[in-house]
Amino acid sequence: MLHTDIAIPSGSLQIQRLRPLRGPNAWSLDPVIACDVVPGALCEVNSADIPGFPDHLIEALPSLHEHPCSVGAPGGFVQPLRDGTQWPHILEHVALDLQGLAGSDVRFGRVVRGGAPGVWRVVVEYEHEELGLEAMRDAVATIQACLGGETPDMHPIIAKLRALHASLRLGPSSAAIVEGGRR
């Protein structure tokens, strides 16, 4: 069912709490960003209910075509996005995609119900804490822009995230030592 008369109120999809989990945690042995998000009025609709939303998001981030999601093959996220998926799931993929476009090798994400009614916890892997946090904030802003009927220009956002990644990345020798210690 397509709802063409849906008005998305401002304040939909808001971060309630954003924090890095630096060590092994309930979701992963790797560090993750845990984001408690409140979809607000979006709880009643999915991505297929908002005319043009999937197209705006895919145009902004064509790399989402590569996300395998639960299907396990490229395109595994785009089909549910077009068919209708929930907003925390979209946030998970956009946050991972932005980190990947910045240069991080991250793949793990999970969405679970938060402790309070109407709150969802979006958990995504990160290599660099600051980059993971910034990518999550930018993911929310990107989704909100697409909800407003825009296709945001992602070039400045991706350039900013790449610069942040470059400033946080270890040099080759240091990275080899750290990786050896990690293994």
C-alpha cells in the first residue's frame, strides 16, 4: 500500500543516544557504535510508503547496491529498501556505507529494539571511533534529506569523512604492528 499523502514531520528519526563500545560487547568482539534512535512518526510507515524515498537514497549513495544484507549477494539491501523496510535498518546500512566510502573496512551491523518503547538500537562496526560517530550522524542527516524529497549532494560529506579517516589512519609500519598485536 502506497501512501502518497504522508507528510513527514520534522523531528522524525532522531538520535536519542550515541556511544562507542570500544571492546567486546553483546553484539560483536569488534568495537561498535551503538545508536539509540527514535523513528517518531516514521514508526507507522516503511521506506516503500514514502514516494521517491528509495530513489533519492540510491541516487545519493549508489554504493548501497553492493550491500548484501541478509540475502548474501549484492543488491540484497536495495530490494528490501524498494519493497519497504524499517528506518533503523536503513540507518544501519547508510552508516556502514558512509564509513566504507571514507575508507574503512566495516561490514557488521545489527538492529534491535531499544529498552524503551519506540526506541531502536542500531549497532555498526567501526575502525575509527570518531569516524564511526560522524558517519552515524551523517547517515541520519542523509536519510532526513531524502525523506524531505531531496537527493543530497554526498560529495562534501564523503570528502569530509575521507579526510577524517586519513587523519586517523595509522602509517603502514604502525598499522602492521597493531594488526600483529591484534591477531
